[in-house]
Amino acid sequence: MKNPTIEKETRMYLFDLTNTALENGFKADDNWELVLGTEAQKTKIQRDYYPAVTAKIFAEIALPVYYTIKSRLHQPLNTIEQNLDVKTVVKDHLNYVIAYNPKRERR
């Protein structure tokens, strides 16, 4: 990877995901759902799901970090994610990478 900041952010986030999965007893079929979202989305996901792992990322590197994390988790990009660009990320304030397990809703 060319940009060391992107690589560092990616590694730190994946480290946090791995630790959180181990601490919370994730099984082999438990997977993370990854979202590039706003602060409001982050708050809603944290309120509705446990555990949720979030990281605030600078808008300029948010897309490469998000794409790299998705790639390393072996998750394909959907159409909306493929069409994102830096302008959209900045305009829509998509500063947070959020991971949660949809099977683990708070009660």
C-alpha cells in the first residue's frame, strides 16, 4: 500500500475487530457488517447492536481505508459503495467506519 496512514488505520481497525470478536465469543459463522457512515448512524448502530466497533477517519482517506478493510474481510462492495467518491464522503460527512454483527441486537 502506498500511503502509510491508510495502512496504519486499516491495521488498527482490523486489530480492534479481531480483539472485539475474541472478547465477545464470536463463532466461525459470526461476521461483521461494515458501514461507512455519519455520526448519527454510528450512534444508532451503537445503541441497537453490541458490540459495535467504530473509528473516525479523515474524509480524505476514508474511502481507501474502508475499501481495504472490506477487502481484507473478504466482503464485496455493493453498487452504492462502488459509486462513492471523496466529494460524496465529505459532503455527506461519512467520517466513521462502523462494524457490527446484525445477529447481536441489544435487547
